Amino acid sequence: MLKETEKLLKAAGDRTRLRILKMLEHGPLCVCQIVATLKLSQSTVSKHLSILCASGLAEDESRGKWTFYRLAKPRAGEARRLLSVVRCCAGEDPVVARDLSRVMGEKVRSLSRCCPPRRGIRKGGQ
């Protein structure tokens, strides 16, 4: 029990991950939308998302060639309480407000423009 609480607090105790959680409050986002909003590398954002998913605070879902992330519907009471704290906090932070403004613009963009297919990779990995 204590180990799970520690994992949750470590996951939510990072500024970038808190920003991601605040963005996910407004619905699922593709990795490319989060990358464009935070202006961080794809690998950095993926690492943060991996930590959030491992803690049970976020979930991923594949939709064709894109992976979308959303807030988890946590079963554990600690995770539910932590997400409720995140929901009510940081709403007035200017960085979070800017993130939300950017991410809404990213949601309007076409995913094919945001995440173009990789060149040089053929079906079947050949």
C-alpha cells in the first residue's frame, strides 16, 4: 500500500507530468499534440507518459497509427484522491493556462499534419 502511494506521488510530483495531467483533463491527446504543446522532444514526453501510465494515473490507447493518452479511471482510492487534487490545483498557473490554450489549438490541427507517417519504414518492418 505504501509502495503504491509512493509511486503515485513520484509520478505526480514532477512539473512536466503535472502539466500533462492538466492537459489530459480536457480529453484524450495524441503524443504529437502533447509534444507540440510542451515543446519538448518526443522521447522526453514518451518517458513522462510511461511513468504516468505505470503509476495508474494515465492510460494509453492505440487508434490506427496514433497512440492517445487520457486520464485513467483509477480503482485505488489514493489515485482517485490524487487526481482530484490535481484537478483543483494549478488551474491559475500561467504556464498551465498557456498549455491549455496551445493544446486546444493542437486538437484542431489534423493529426496527419501533426504526426506524418515515418519515411523509409515499410509495412512489415522490411
